[in-house]
Amino acid sequence: SKKYLLLIRKAPDLDDKPLKEELIKLEDFDSKVWHSLEFAAYQRATMALGLKDESPVNLTRREKIISWLAGGLINQKEYYDKCVLKPGEKVEPSEVVPDSEDEKASV
């Protein structure tokens, strides 16, 4: 993270090509994400942001166990009840979280 922070601080002084090269160097030595936590993290983020998920993620037994051991297994029933878009259900515009400052201004 220290190297990424340093790159962020240097970024305004670098052109696109050198910036991309530095980022690629950092990524080569970066730790790999456990794919077994990827979908659990997706579920957690969906719930935390209060979004409705059009294509819900189903965790495997292994993913549930690893997520539980990592301290982050969410209640699966709560995820499906609150965060999964039901057939025929539509997302209200007020439920959509704006991605950019422009979208925030228009909401």
C-alpha cells in the first residue's frame, strides 16, 4: 500500500505511459486476492451500499466456510431478501447510488 500511495503522489507529474509502466511493476509484486473471498466480498458490498442485485451471487460451501473463518460471512437469507432483485421488481431511482460527482449533482 505504501508503494501505491507513493505512485498516487507521483501521478500528477507522470505522463500516461510511465504511469502505466509503474502500475504494472507494482501489480507484479502485489499480493493476489483469494478468489474464494471474492463473491463474499461482493455480497458484503452490495448489502453495505443498499443496492439491488440483478444477478445474485451464490456462495459455495467452501466460500461460506472461508468467509466465516475470515469473519465476514453475511446472513445469506438477509442478502436474498433485501438485496436481490425479485422477478418483476424494478429499482427505484432513489435506490441507485451515483457513481460520479456529475451524477450526484443531477440527483
